[in-house]
Amino acid sequence: MLRPTRATANGIWRMYEVSENIIDTTWPIKTDANFANVTVLVHGDDQEGFAGSLPTTPQHWRNNASGIHSIAWALGSNNNGPALSTGITPKFGSTCIKVNSFGLGTNGTSTDFQFGTGDFTIEGWFYFTALAAFNIIDCRASTASNGAFPTIYCLSNLGSLRYFVSSADRITGANGTLTTNTWTHIALSRVSGNTYLYANGAQVGATFVDATNYGSVQGFWGSSSNASPISGYMQELRVTNGVGRYSGATCTVPTSKFADTA
């Protein structure tokens, strides 16, 4: 059963609305000065409008800039698609998304992921139950598409986090950057031609001097080929087009769910 829809306007709040926001660590109501640039926001809890599970047929994701697009909830290699789960303690709220392989498709018409040569941020919370060679965020149409498509991946069971674009690793993290059975905030941010990769607020590898034109990206996927699905969970997936939220040797790790309003 879905929880009642909460109001967002200022004024008198119903008690269940206050209660739900306290549970989801969003009380008092938080705002985002860059919300106008948010093109994807998936909280990964039952406030998303999914009644208990995420079906493998197309659903929807919250989109601020250019309307609602379909989610392609692709099946993984073991035919176990994403589902809302209480199997672990979520980072925020009452549920999270159990990830196998997933995709956010835009039907080839969206500019939500087309960052051009401007600033952008891709981030989310991930909980890995096992480490292997898998793609965490993959903007390629297929594993053979090695052009200007951002890809964040785990190299192997040693937990090296890496950023791959234009046929090469551009940022290389040390072994042990990723670990199992804990929530990790992963963020990729380009600010004024410099791209930074972070894990739990610490910069991973060296800054990538990045003049790449990301002008043809149409969507992104976890494990684009479904051959090496993620083992674990996901929450608070957010894309910000036109704003690099993080730069430098460290970044401030979010301490609550991302805001739904400016």
C-alpha cells in the first residue's frame, strides 16, 4: 500500500505528512538552489509511486527539466530485475532499490544527459554486497560505444573505482576505494573543464582536465550489456545538468534525501 501523497505547499501540515517527512529525514523541508538544473531524481523508496516492487516493464522517473520519460528496467543475467527492498537498512527512508541491472531510457529525444562542454553532476548512494567487474553508471548505448559517454565502473573484486570515457580510463582509483556491505556516496562532477570523481566525500584519483563534448548522450544504464550486473542496492540517484556541485580534494557528503523543490 502506498503512503498518502504529501503536500509541498507552505501552510498547515497534516500529522501524517510531518511524520512521513521525519521518517524520510526530509523534515524540515529542504530546498535545492540548483533544482532547476536537476534532470533526474530517483529517491528509490516507496514515495516513487511504485506499489511494493519495480516491474520490468517501463515505469517512470522523476524529471524536472523536460517531463516524464520511461525507465527501462532491464533484466539482469539472472532475470532478477530491480525491486523495492527492505533487505538491508536503507540509507534514507524505509526502502531502497535492490539493483541488478537497470536503465534510464529517454527514447532518443531527451537532452537531459547531453551535457555538451558544460558543467554537470552524476551522483547516488550505492550499497554493494559483492565486488566484481561491473558498471555502476554507464552512458554508452552498448559496450562497443566507446566515444564521449561517461562511465563509472568498478574494475574488479579489489574495489578500484574508475571513470572511463572516449576509449580510456581518465580517473583511476586505488584498490579498496569501494567496499562491501556499507553505503557509499559516489559522485562525478565537472566544474569549469575539470572533472572530479568522489567516494564518500574523498576525491578518487587525479583531476581529469576534461574538454569532452558530451553532446550525444541519451540515457544511462547500470551494466549496459547485462553481462555483469551490480550486486547490491541504490538510493538517491541524481543528475544535474549545467551545474558541477563538487570540486577539489573533498566534497560534502549529503546527509539526507535530496530536495524535491527549489
